[in-house]
Amino acid sequence: MAMYINSKYETVFDRVSDLAAKGLFAVYMLGIAWAVITNTPADLAVMLPVLLLACFLGAIAWLLVGFIPTFIVGVLVGGLSAATIFIKDKIKSRTANGTALKF
């Protein structure tokens, strides 16, 4: 039995890994904002320039080294979802052919 990739699984992998990367970036930026806001007794209006600077520097740091966790999370989450869809399709095709395992 040969493994194959068709465009369905590739599309699932691309979309899910893209969504996971965007979610990881959003959590990272929320973490920066939370760390800046909670550790300061000043009002938000006073802290807004500091918050913008921290988010800007955080985005620069993400662009420099963020590809490593993004790649790992994208491969893990995208690969797991594509594999799940592949297994589901294999089970469906086996049960449709009547060759499924019977217990």
C-alpha cells in the first residue's frame, strides 16, 4: 500500500498550519501586551506609547527568530490534521469496499 499526497491533504496541511502560525503570533503579541500592562501602575493612556514600542520590538524579534517555533508548530499541527483526514478517508474507503476489519 503506497502513501500518496493529493491536493486535498496538501490544502488541509497549508490552511491548518497557516492558522496555527497566526494563532501562535497572536498569543505571543498578547503575552507581550499583558507583560507590559500588568507590570505598570500607570494608566493605559500613559502606557500606550510604551505598549506600541514593546509590540513593535516584539514583532521585530518575531521576524528574526519566530520562524523556528512557527515551523515546528505548523508542521506538527498541519501534519496531524492532514494525517487525521487521510486516516478518516482510508477508513471510509475500506468500509465502503467491505474490506474493513471485523471484530
